[in-house]
Amino acid sequence: MTYSSIDIQERNTGKDLYEYQHDAIEQIFEEIDKHPDHINLLFQLPTGGGKTVIFSEFARRYIQHTKKKVLVLTHRIELCRQTSDMLTEFGVKNMIINSKVKELPEEEDHDCYVAMVETLKNRFRDEVIEIENLGLVIIDEAHYNAFRKLFSYFENQIILGVTATPMSSNNKYPMKNYYDEVIIGHSIKELIERRFLSNANFFNYNVKLGALKIGSNGDYTVESSERLYSNDIMQEKLLYAYQERSLGQKTLIFNNGINTSLEVESTFLKAGYHIKHLDHSCTEGERRDILKWFKKTPDAILTSVGILTTGFDEPTIRTIIINRATRSLTLYHQMIGRGSRVLKDKKEFNVIDLGNNALRFGLWQDWIDWRDIFKNPEMYIDNIKSDEDIERDFVYEMPGELKKRFSKTEDLTFDVRQLHVNAISAGLKSKHVIDLSIDNHAQMCVDNCDEELDIAYELAFLLQDDIDYRIRIYSYCIAKGTDNYLQWLKEDYLIKMKIAIRKKFLEMLQA
């Protein structure tokens, strides 16, 4: 008798499974049928799709059919508790192997064990724990590299890894080296269309990432991220983005450093908003109290560092702010997935991107060939967009509130690339484009200053992002982009624009 043909007893506990979750369980059993004694199988399903529900029901059926035991591995103690609770809800008798458990009772009545990877590794190393009649090992959040330490202990068991992103957290250890096959579940887009996930509305705020450094793990270092995202300019940009796109909504902010997150908390508190900071150094009691506050406060803002990307479920979140850049597709999906839960009055949520992440990876709901990434991770990594490529493709769009300050200017567009082509074709110097841009910006300021020179100068200050963008595109056109040159060009630009504003202002008064 095969796994997929067994007559499963109905249960009267646990959650009701959706059709796609039943389908996933059948797919897993069908694949195991081909290798009934041993296979390392990976199952992919988007964050919010109910992976814990699926593997809890799968474990129940497996135990019922084989009379063998199941082991579930996690990488965090919070996930151990959540997983144990879910298994219990599905009627699976289980026990958590934590730091207090030094050995298993001889006469124990458990069909399933839940353990953190490091705890179990230590018990196996010390030879104080042996799980008899173990047939199935389930690895939650299987993309974490730490789990590979235990694979040698389970050469005679079926291993089922589950993850939203079948891509190792460490590029040196690709998942294809540890799993024989991958099953791809329903896509994000499919789950959105079937009302199982909320749709994400993206708002990108371009950030120049040239100061960021890439560490040995392939992602940006915390130190370089702290320098960029803790400065006043980025703090102001974050606050502005929140006020423009998420004011009054429950908001979760992800950062890449504790100092940055504390600066965010300070910035928002000074602005009069309800915000708290959370990181791994908070005690269990502090974390519980903060998350309770976050849940019950409608306009709460929670700024965090590396702690809420997995195992955290708060459906009332309306906005995710990615206040960092990452080169990890997995982390990108994990962060956004925290806002994807569906409620009766919530069919969509906002994503404010302050790290050019959507420009690097595409939108969260875009289709991804996960099977190809699983089989060819090196090719995917090699083709990740560089910061320079992203900046070259970026088209600046003036924020809505700023457009209102320039409402008397009919056309706010200025195509640096095309004007450069026109200038060269006409035999003019490249610098002609910068002169045209200065004149254009000066005219915008004068047209909207209500005949007050100080207001014109104030408007010029508000154009900093547009000026930076135009200068950067110009540097690409002339293939000259050193930091010193760009800094000199911007300083010269601002001086000449101020002179042009005064000249145009006097001409307006004399007209």
C-alpha cells in the first residue's frame, strides 16, 4: 500500500485545510511513494500559505499510516513552541526537546518531537538522546544553513524540508546539495487571486546605495547599513515616506542594525507617533509586552532588527517598510510576507521600499521560477542586479506632496539622456545639458514662489533628489562618475541655480 492511497481517519481537531493545502499533502505523499525508505524532499510555499498547517497534518497522516515517529526541526525557540502548539491542535502527541531535556524517558507517549537544531546537535554529539523508530524528519524554514549539520544523522529517514524560498541562506551550501527533489506549491499571485493572501501595493523611494559594502555572506554589512540609514537625510526620507503612504496605519519597519532602529524610534517619537523598538536583545517578557501593544494599538509602529522575519503572524499589519537594502531574495520575501495575511476588511497592504529592493528582485507577487533557482542558484546569484545597474535604470518620480508645491509648472519631466543625445547631434558640448537643467529647475522655483524670493530658494532646496538624479544620469551619459566629480558638479549646480533663480525672479518683477 502506498502513502497516497491510504485511508486516512478524519480528525475533529485542528484547522480546516484549504483545497490547495490538501493538494500539497497529496503531492508530497506521491513523491515519497517513489522513494519509500529514504528521500530528501523540499517543499516550497509562499509565506502566509500555511506551511505549518500542511506539515502538521502531513505528520499526523504519516504517523497514523506508518506507526513511526516524526521529528520537527526549527531554528528558533519561538518556532518550537508555535510548532508544538499546532501539532497538538492537530492531535499529534509531541514533546519539545529543549535545553532542559537531557534524555528521553524510556516509557514516553509521544509520536513526535520538536527541537531546535543546535540543541539536538548537542544531544546527538553527547550521545544522550536516541529517537527510536524515527521515520520522518521535517525541517521548518529549511533554507537556513544551520540544518545541514544534522543531515548525517538521518541517512535512513525521510527528510522533508519546507520553505517559502528554496535558496540557501549561505551561498556556499546550495540546497540542491542536500535535497533530491523540490515540490513547488501555489504561487503568490495564485494565492492572491484566490483570496488567501493580500495584494501588495509598492511604493519605491530611490536610495543611492554606493556607500554600502557587501560582506562574506553576500549581503550588505550591518556597519555600512548603519552609516547610511542612521543619518539625518535617510531618517527624514523614512518619516516622509511614512507620512505620505502609511499615516495612521499599523506599520512594521525592518532595519539592518540596532542603532538604525533606535534612531527610527527616536525620530518618530519626536514627530509624535506611537512607536516601539524590538531586537534580539529584548527579554522574552519585553518582547511579549511589545507585541501585545502592537496588536491592540491600531496606529502602532514597530521598528525591528532581524527578529520578526519568521514565526511572526500579525494579520492587522497594513504597511511594511523595508528601511534597508538586501541582496537576499529570501529575506526580501520574508519581510514582505509579514503583511500578507488576509482579513475581512484587508485585501491589500502597502510596501514602502527604501532600499531599491523591488528594482533588484521585482515585485513580491511577480512569478518566480523557484525550480530553476533551486537547480541553478549560482546562475541566479550571478545575475542579481547590481546597485549601479539599478541606479542606471531608475526613473525619478517627484512625490505627490512635492508636486503640489510645483503645481504651476505644467511639465515636470526632464529627459537628460535624450537631451544629451540632442546636444551631441547638434555639435554642442555635453555640459549644455546641465545648463538646460539648471535653467529648468530655476524656472520651476520662480514660477511657484508667489513672487517671494525666499520661497523660490526654499523650493530649490526641495529639489535635492531631482538634482541628484539628473546629475547621476548625466554622469552615465558622459561615462564619468567618480564621487569627487559628482560632488563638485552638484556644488557648482547649486551655485549656478541660485544665481539663475535670482536673475529670473528680477526679470519676473520687471515684466
